[in-house]
Amino acid sequence: MRIVADNLHVVRPEIARALEALDPEPVQALVRRCVQAGAQAIDLNCGPLKRAPERRMTFLVEAVRDVTDLPLLLDTTNPAALAAGLSACGGQAIINGFSLEPAKLEGILPLARQYDADIVGYLLHPDSRVPHAADELMALAVALFEAYRALDLDPARLIVDPVVAPLAWPDGTRHNRAVLTLIRQLPELLGTPVRTMAGLSNLASGALPLARKIALEQAFLPMLAAAGLDLLLVNVLHGPTLATARLCTDLLAEGIFAWASA
């Protein structure tokens, strides 16, 4: 299970100001903290980038690349920004991401073919609604996979994200049980191995005490790991959550458990 830092997000005031001023220092300081904490990939969530999208995404990629060579996920709904970021990376980045929403099928999915890039596919209805029952998730996974394969793209380059729901939602717990079922059954459902990703930070979003957020993350994380999750999108500065993630990886790994790493 690879740990992807979700900390580099435009909702953080220092990152928003850095993007506005094209100032690399705050970006690079945060990336260094994420790398030190144990991130194995970095998600660059810069929002829709409605103004100067190519310039700002290129700046962000170059700022991060100056301090780490970890894999990058380019996280924006703006196709022009994604194309600029992929060009700045030489195509060596993951597109995050597309769904069955028409604008994303038309504007984002073709970039995976154009740049020969891995891409995250979110299990959302075409009108952006989040499904809740397992059968809904299964049907959306099949439809997403068919849309992906219609462009003759390699199944090995697809990463399916069934979208972890906030527990504050009335049916959040039900939805998250369906997420676990989907992750376990996806290879059989699609007839081929496909990687999965989950955003753990969604689980306890809202005005909860930090200790409670971390406790909930630590409880749900082993369930995701046991279901076979491949990429965990998480706040890597939540130390206890990262410690749990490492232990899950060690316990599920093949071979003899190393007590020294526990």
C-alpha cells in the first residue's frame, strides 16, 4: 500500500498565497515535511485553476520537482492545467482524475492516452452524485472501466477510487462498507487486476478534534488495507495514522515479519 500525501492542497492558505505569488518556498517547505513524514507520492491539489492554469500548474510541478523525485498526482478539474503539468513532468505523473461526468470523459480521460499516463477514475454518477450501495458502486466501476477501455487504454494504468464518504453523512457508514466490498471484488468484477485508491482524509472531515479524526483514520485504515487497497491518500502529518499504515503494510507483506520495524 503506497502512501500518497494529500497535504499540498490549495485550501491551505499558505499554498493558495504561494500559487498566487508563484512563490516556491511555502510549497517546498511543506513537501519536505511530507517526505520526512514518510510520503511515497505527492498529490498536487490546486483546485480548478481558473486563472492562468498552465502557468500555475507548471510552477507547482517545477517547485515540487526541485525538492523531491517522488511520484506526483496532478489533482485538478482543469484539462489545460493537467496538460501543462504532464508536459512539465515529461508525462511521468498520475492524472487525478476523471469520472463518468461528461466534461471529464471528454476533457480529462483523453489526456491519459495523449501523455501515456496513469489515471485515477472516481466512481461517481454522471451527474456527480455519490453512490451509496455496493451494487451502485459495482455498476459504476463497470461503466467507468468500459469508458476507459473504449480509448484502448491499458487496464494496468487505471486506478479506481470508490470515494470514501464522510462519516457525518447520514449514510456515510453504509457507503464506506460498500467501498470495502468494491475494493475486494474489483478484480473479479472487471476480469483483470486494477489498482485502487482511497482518500482517508474524507472519513473524518469536519469540525472534529484532531485526536478523534486520527482515531477514526486508524480504525478504518486496516479495513482498507485488508481489502487490498493499493494507494492511500492521507494527511501524512498525522503521525499515528502513518504508523498504522506502515504496520498494515508490514503485516500484509509476504515473507517473515521484521520485529525491528514494528
